[in-house]
Amino acid sequence: MIAHAEAKFPNECCGAMIGKIDGDVKEVTSAEPMENAYAGAQGARYELRPEDLLEADKRARAAGLDLIGIFHSHPDCDAYFSKTDLENSCPWYSFVVLSIKGGKFDHANSFLPNAEQTAAEKEDLIWPKS
Amino acid sequence: MAKVLIPTPLRQYTEKHDSVELTGSTVGEVLSSLTTKFPDLRKQLFNDEGKLRSFVNVYLNDEDIRYLKKDATPVAATDTLSIVPSIAGGSAGVAPPPLVSLSNDEILRYSRHLIMPEVGMEGQRKLKAAKVLCIGAGGLGSPAAMYLAAAGVGVLGLVDFDVVDFSNLQRQILHGTPDVGRSKLASAKDRLSTLNPEITIATHEVALSSQNALELFEPYDIILDGTDNFPTRYLVNDACVLLGKPNAYGSIFRFEGQASVFATKDGPCYRCLYPEPPPPGLVPSCAEGGVLGVLPGIIGTIQATEAIKLIIGVGEPLIGRFLIFDALRMRFRELKLRKDPDCPVCGTHPTVTKLIDYEQFCGIHPAPEPASVQNIQNNATEISALELKERLDRGDTLKIVDVREPNEYQINRIPGSVLIPLGDVPKRYQELNPDEPLVVHCKTGGRSAKAADFLRSVGFKRVLNLRGGVLDWVDKVDPSQPKY
């Protein structure tokens, strides 16, 4: 996810997170980069093609895994869940936002939008660090 | 029994099943069985009005049902339905258009829309949030812009750089007689803001070009092509494809019009239909061939209708269908169009990935050097109206050949000229003496340049083309004659 986000800098990147759900714990086992299909300037916008997501879901099912979330990057700004993010999200998946500053990964957060998409709860996001 | 695949986070509502077998002969029936069986799913998938929530897409096997028959799409027992969310976002403070609200004045203004369930408050809000760009504020742009403004399209953009001419008034109903000589955009803005002061009229007084098209189109949702020439038509098409914006297309000539919707996500584009432009000069423009004044009224309103349908998301858009209208016979015909996988711009392996030089693509070359320079080189191919008048007054023997059509010849003419319409020149040139000095002319000089080239190719040595045609003659020599 970080490599994809850095490679797409200064544009926003996006993709799907595949993994397992065990109770309250969602574990990402692989990330699938996807094309940012937003038609305009991509410095501060992204859009996923539903077809790409459908394919990712099929591959995950075939591998006995689950599509558990979506990731995207915020070039040169913090990893918040913006109004744009919230309104164009969906309530079912976890949304990981990566902050990329000057082309380098800075920090990340995960969000879970509520059913009405009026707010998003921050989730604990942990990953191995060197 | 059709299979419905349940996304992971929704399995909490389906007793952990990752797929469910359900009965139903259409997508609507299967989804209804699903929410009957698992009532908690209903509010995840449907809004209060019972419509799929805006982010929910349903795929029948690999196809989005929106592009099939929506809820009415038939489902076979072997079919699989998938529920796939639309997801987008971004750090931008530029949020997507907020759900606009309508004032009481607006509700009254649009009441005939609001009482129809297909439009309603939601559709009218979509219109208010929409941005449509009309290329050209002329024949097609006039009715299209007026109806889009009246319908309440929130931002209506207009691109044009021309001024209103008397000859426009026969069809360009945005402009009135007192507007002659004014910029078309200033005139259009006055008219449209009187029609509907609630909307924003954005005027772009520039010549659309490969340099500015993408930037100009970017803020808009739909582009309405009201152009009158091939280079701009291909430019508009390619820019729409590159930006993924629908192109509500229309064109008109004499008594016949065409309309379609190009460059939608899965639909064909103008180049799928016409990969290459016709050779220059083969298809006359409206200025050369004429156009029935009411015709753009019909075609332009069809374009506006399609734009409104796309915005509201109702009905069957004119995608993959090419509508041909014949005003003389009062008939509409419809051709099926397919997206061409080999299309140079929207095909699977596009060769056009950025905007090109469309003048060159359409075989149009820059205007030749002015004749005065060529005269100095003692290699004259052109003559001006004043020079012609001078030579006639001197008593020079000059044969003047008018290559226009007979009905143009009835409007105005140069005294002593003979009429041989351009199309007849190849079979009638033997009526002329190849050794006698000839001056050929048409309305503005384009057709007669072709006639001059042809005559030279068959051995005429002394052929001069009248620069600026009969219009320049009327301006400079004989203002008593009418122009057209």
C-alpha cells in the first residue's frame, strides 16, 4: 500500500484490502492497487471502478479470503477522513488513508463510516514497524 | 434460484452466509426476496423511498444492471448477482456538489417538473447541482441553452467568440435584431439571465482549441456540441472521451439533422461512427449550403432533452443510437451504433491519447499568402474586388465565372458574370476559352479556389480567383446589392 501510494505521488492512489475477519479484528493479508479512475485532476481526488472491486472480491472469494476495505492516499496532507471521503464512501468497509508527504509515507489511519455516512469512527490500525 | 453474493461486512445480516440462493425472475424480484429473507439488509441497500442507495451497484454476472434493464433485468437460475459499492473520495476541500436545496421561488418556478415523479425534488436538485457546457451560442446552442436555463441547470457554460450577424437571426433565437454586432456571449447572457435569474451563466469568450479544451471542459458534467465544423467536432469528441464526459451531439444541414449521445462510459463516440473526417470541401457548411431556420430548434432541443435525462438519470438515453431527422419528409430514423473496439480514441488500444491538431487532421491548411505578395512575385492567382473593378473600368477583356448555385446567383451577382456551379465545372469548362483571362468567384472565395485549381489543371493559363468572393465585391464596389 505504501509503495503504491508513494509511486502515485503527487496523485492520490487507491486500491482494495484483502484479508480475514476474526471477531473485531480485521487482518489485511494483501493489498491490491487499483487504477484511480477519477476523470479530473487526481491530486486530491480518487475514484474506484466498481468493476475492479467486483474482480477483487471474486479473487478474494476464490482464495477463501474477504474483501475487507479500501485504501487511498492523501498527498501532502494528513490522513484524515475528509468530507469528500465520507460522502463518497460506503458504510460497510474499513477505509485506510495514507498520508504521503513529499513523496514519502508519513502516517496512516483507518476509518469505519456509519450506516448513514454522516460520520466515520476511527479504528485502531497497527502494522509491523522496523 | 439465482445466487446473490454477499459482501463480507453484510454477512452479519445474512446469518454469516457469503452467498444466498433466491427466487425471482428479475433483479428487482431477487433483491426483494433477499430483503424479505433478511430484513436487516433493507436499510443497508435501500433508501427510505425504496430505491437502491446511491453508492450501491448491482451486477448481473459481469454487467452493471444500470446498463441492462435495471430492476427489470431478467435473471436466470444460473445467474449470479453481486452487490458492489461505488467508492470515491479524496483529501480535497473540494467536496462533491453538496446536496443543494430549492428556495420557495424555485419550487414555484419548477413546479411542473416537481409534480412529475420522474423528476421530483430529487431530480430538480440534480439539475441545480449540474453543470453543462454548450459549445457554440449559435443555431443549436440557442434553443439548447434556453431550455437548459429554463429547466434550472445550475451552471450553464457557453463557449463562443463570434459576434451576432444579421444572417444569424433566421435561426439563432438567443439573439435579437438589436444584438447585431454585439458579442454572442454578451447577448446570450442577457437573454438567459432574463429567462432564469436563479442559475449561473458562465461565458467563455475564446476559440475552443486543443490547448484550452480540457481545462475548459473539466468543471462541467456534460458537454453539448453545437459546433458547425469538423475540426471542432472531433476536438469536442476527443476531449469528452479523454475526460470521460458525455457529449450531447447534434448537427444540422439544410433540412436534415442528426443527434446522439457520445462518449459515455460504455457507449460509442463520434469516431466510432466516423473515424476520419470527410475530405475538406466535400460536405458544405451551413454558410455554404444553407439550413432551415427551425431545424436547429428541433435538434438543439433534442440535445437539451438528452442532457436533462442524463442529469436526472431517467429514461433511455440516446446512447448507441443515432437519430436522423428529415424535416421535408417529417421523419425520424434511428441507426444502431456500437462502440468500436478499434476506435482510435475510445477503443481498447487507443492511438489518440491527447488532443491533436484538428485543423491538420481534417486536412485544412492555413490560409495561403495574401495575393498582394504573390502579385509581386508576378505569379498572380488572385485578384481583389477593387482590382477587378479597375480592370473592368479600363475595358480589359475579362470573363467572369460565378461558380455558386443558381439560387445564390439570384440574390446578388457581378454584372456580366456567367453562372457555372462548381459541380458543373468539370463538364462545362469547354464552354470557356482557355486562352482568355478568367476571373472565378463564389460567395467568399473557397469554392472558386477549387474551380480555379481545376481549370488550371485542364490547361487554363490565366485564371484568377476573386479574393473574398461576391461578398467583398458588394462591400467594396457595389454596396447597393444585398448580402447573404
